[in-house]
Amino acid sequence: MLAPASPAIAANRFGLGARPGELGRIGGDAREWLRAQLRGAPPLLAGPDLRPAAQTLAQALQLRRDIATQKRAARLAGVRAAEQAMKLGQFLRPLYVSEATARLQQAVGTERPWVERLTQFWANHFAVSVDKQLLAGLAGAFEREAIRPHVLGRFRDLLVAAETHPAMLLYLDNYLSIGPHSPGAERLERRQAERRVGINENLAREILELHTLGVGGGYTQGDVTSFAEVLTGWSIGGPHGRFAGGGEPGQFVFRSELHEPGAKVLLNTRYRDGGIEQGLAVLGDLARHPSTAHFIATKLTRHFIADEPPAAAVARVAGAFVASEGDLPSVYQALLEAREAWVEPLSKYKTPNDFLVSAYRGLSLPVEAGNGALAPLELLGQRTWQPGSPAGWPDRSPDWDGASALMKRIEWADQLGGRLGSHRDARELVPQLLGANLSEATRTAIARAASPAQGLTLLLAAPEFMRR
């Protein structure tokens, strides 16, 4: 028999934080409220400032080439050209702000918060980081184009979309990977004798370690090298770096002349030389692999249930993954049916993004255009699309609940409470936002607050609000 489904857990753990009146609308069947969100196409983002990644990348690469030409000319002329180097950042920064703001607006205003949380989960699973300059203009488009359309589909399609997106190929340098025995290798080596032509293993390694099988998933260094050979030729169209021409500028292109020829053996399976089809066949098998099912199930249960995922829940979710051949709604349904998901409220500590989004939702705050709405994320330590590594942002409480980080949250809550003043009544809001999770201690503290502003600070700083 399934455990009772708490509206507060549904809204705050599976969703992005309750809004006023939402717990009442969820009613007595919280699982059905969540299931309903999985029906229909995933919500997409659109707007005049949201560009296709290919268009952004093509323009950025052209600008970078122009800057390089100008810098070379300036050096020859003995002129400093630092101002030219700033142009690329000036081009990319507004694109980043528009994309990140649209993402935040969607999270705060969505009627399907579980789908939005799933989108953010998968974007972090297939993480790219704006630490690499060009990704400032591409990370948002990557989430819109590769992740968002596939979160309610099959894992294989999501995997292929992520690995073939120009943002991923750029982030993990696969566009630089050249088969040493490929037709184009000798020509490139003659033309660039001072630079080594060879295979880059970054994308292959991260697909195996972070995107599919996971550490301990049964692959070897030989498999990484073989897979990297398979992925040679997976590149970006247009002139870029050492390459010239081929494909639509900024879009994924398979450069057959750079692909390492021959059959490859990966995980004891032989894949015949079929150009791009060789790589797609490997991705298809990885998407169906039992180790992938276990790895994905572990990450999902860690995110939605507890830092230390219960073994029974992991087995249930992994079993659904295998039985459905990676049908993601079936996998999500298994999460909903896991007893452990409903019996320990507040088992997860909110990341800064979760904390900020739930505050905006709970206080019915608008997300204004511009950088102002994004500043708190930087202050609290989770700038959008900047996890710093392909592993993405961590998903355990100890990574976020340090004393200094907590003080920053409380200071931000205090400033927000001061700005809102008497425009929100924390005494009325707190039962609507926390529901059955609300403790008597928190209720009493807010009731005794010296001012409405202090009441809001106490609400946002409450242990029950900090957790989900």
C-alpha cells in the first residue's frame, strides 16, 4: 500500500515550492497532481531575445575571428588592442542574461513545476558551464534545444540531443578531435606541423562517467579511447579553429574526413565502421545498459528522496528504466510510487536556486528583466549554468548547508523582508507554503515577530523553508 501523498511534499520536493493557495488546489491526490503535469508536450521557452544556438555560435565565432585578425594587425602596428578583446564578452553577456532570466521566469511562474524541476535536473546531469566564454551565449540555448524538448520522451533521444548539440561539443572540445588515421589528418598535420593532430577523449569520458554508465559502471580506459575514436568527426559546422568549411555554421556536423576509420570495440561489443551511425549505435546501447539504468535511478532518487538514496527506491526506478527501455515518464511514475518519497519530509536541503525560486513563488514576486533578478543566485553561490565542471552542481546537503552560506541566505531574506514590508503577511502565508511540514516552533516565532518585515525574514529563514 502506498504511503499517503502529502501536498506539501508534492509542491516542495517534486515541484519548486508552493505558491499561495496551491496546497489547497493539490487537494487529496497529490500524486495525480504530479502525474497530470507529465501529460502533453513539455513547455518550451520562447522570446525575441532567445536565439538558436547555431545563430549565436556562428556570430560569436565570426566575431572571434575578426578580433583575432584585428589583434594581429594591432601587434604588427605596435598598438594595444585590449578593447577589441572585450567585444566578444559584450556580445555574449546580454544573451546570457536574457536566457537565464527567461529560465527563472519560467520556474517562478510555471503551472507544471515538476516538469520544470525535471528540466533543471537533466540540464545539470548534462552540464555545460559558462566558465568557457562562448558557453555564455550557448548554455541557455542548450537547455532549450537539447534538454527541454526531451524531458518527457525517451532517454536515448535526450542523450543523443545533448551529445550532438554544439554547446556540448564545444564545452568538451570534441570539435578538436581528429582521427590520426583519418583522411584529413595528414593534410592537417602538413598544414600545421607545429600542432599535434589527435584524439580528444573529453566527450567520450564524460558520456561514460557522467551521462550514462557512471563510475564503476563497467567501462575501462580502453573503452574510453575506443569511444573517443568513434566520436571523431562529431563537430561544428563552418570554419572553426583549425578547420575550414563544412556544414551549416554553428550547427552540428559530422566531418567524415576527420573520423577515425575502422570497426571499434566498446564494452565487448564490436561496432562496424558506419560513419556517424557508429556513434549513434554506441549511444543507443549505452542508453539501454543496466549500469545506465542504475546510475540514472541513483541520481533521481538522490535528487527527489534523500542524499543517501534508499536501495529499494533505486531498484524500483532502475527496474522501470529497464522495463520501459528508458521511457522517462515511466521512470518518473516509479519515483511517485516509491514509498520512501513520501515518508520523510524535509530530507533534502535546498540549493540556492531552489531557495530563491521557492521564495519568489511563495511571495508571488515578479521576475524583472535584466540582471537584477539573477544577482541573488551569484550572491548565494549558484550562478546559472556555472557549475564549474562537467559533473554539474552537487546534490547533497553538505555541499550547501555551511554556516557562511546559511548567513548569506538569512541576510538576503532580511533584505527582502525589509523591502516588502507590510505588503506580505507571513502569518497568513506560512501555512499555505509549508502545509503539514510547518512546525509549531516556526508558527509561534512568526506570530510573535516584531514587524511584518521580520515575519517574512523568519518565514524564509525557517528550517522547513530551507528544506524540501
